[in-house]
Amino acid sequence: NAGVTQTPKFQVLKTGQSMTLQCAQDMNHEYMSWYRQDPGMGLRLIHYSVGAGITDQGEVPNGYNVSRSTTEDFPLRLLSAAPSQTSVYFCASSPLGLAGTEQYFGPGTRLTVT
Amino acid sequence: AQKITQTQPGMFVQEKEAVTLDCTYDTSDPSYGLFWYKQPSSGEMIFLIYQGSYDQQNATEGRYSLNFQKARKSANLVISASQLGDSAMYFCAMRDFAGNMLTFGGGTRLMVKP
């Protein structure tokens, strides 16, 4: 099993450009989520999904779009990149469950917006 | 809304000694899960230990134990016999009753001295 994979590992964008961060998991997990980690801080939830076709907002959703057409994939779209979106982005997945379910994290994507 | 507070931005510990990393939380959920993650300088998120809010006993995983005091809303991580490889950022996190939101604290940077 590859677990949770993210591409690209690094990305530099100019202000106003758009891009999609890719996330895939091969564990058949229903729940998937995106977080951002700013320097010296903990992770903050952007969006999450509890299954194909179902997404919802987390703590910091503005400027980001998501969709979930398959169980395996959960891409994150930046429609018009801003310097404030410079961050490390983590994708995570877990079985659908209640509070006791551990999340498995991808290796992260480091994004710089100039 | 959930909140996690880690009041120690940075800590030093001598190799082979024990160290306690503090975590307090706030939630109105009747049931929740508490997690600790380690983030080494390479950046990945590594799951360490989990405590359910209704668990009667404190969780243990090898050299890691969780000192859970529900009435005080604290979930401190204890690392016994510190090793140089324990130097990293440590994050406390809480998952809500429905399992949809994982909220992180700001983290504690632990540095192990030889």
C-alpha cells in the first residue's frame, strides 16, 4: 500500500494563478481531508469529505475548492492564488467513524505564492 | 467549537530523562478523541497515541503515555527515557464526536540534549 500520496511536493505560483493539489489514497477510506500548516503553527482544517460526492467546509475554507468524484481522490483547487496561501498543505484520510479514528497523513505539499 | 492549547512553545530535556508535554482542551461534545502527533524536521506527521474520552485507563504506546485528566480537560503526553530521535515538534489534537473535525494545538518543539 502506498497510503496517502500527494503531488506535487513543491510548487511556486505567482499571485492570481490557479492550480490543483492532488491527493490519493489506496486504503478505501471514506473520510478525506485537507489541512494547511503555516510556519510555527498547528494544522488547520480546510475542507473534508465523508464520501464520494459529499464535501464540507472546515475552519479555513476561503480561497479553496474541493470535489470528490471517487473514493480514492480528493483534489484541492486554488482558484486565484494569494501570498496568504503560502503554506504546507497536508491531505489525510481515515475510515469513516467517530472520534476514535486515527487519520493517516500524506507527506505534504509546500506551496509558495509570490 | 473545539480548542486545543499547548502552552510550551519549546522544551529541552536531557537524553534518557522523562519529559511531559502539556495539552489542555475545550469542547462541548459528549464524546471525543485525543491524539498526539510527532512532526520531525522532515515534515511528516507521525501518529503517536490516542485516548478516547470514555476510556477509563490512560493510553500507553511503548515509551509514550497519555496522562488524561478529564475533569481538568488535560491530555498531557509523557515520553519516558528520551532519545535524540525524539527531537521534533509535537502536536496535540482532538477529533469531534462525529469524527469530522480534527483540531490541532499550536505545538511544542522538543529538543533532546545529549
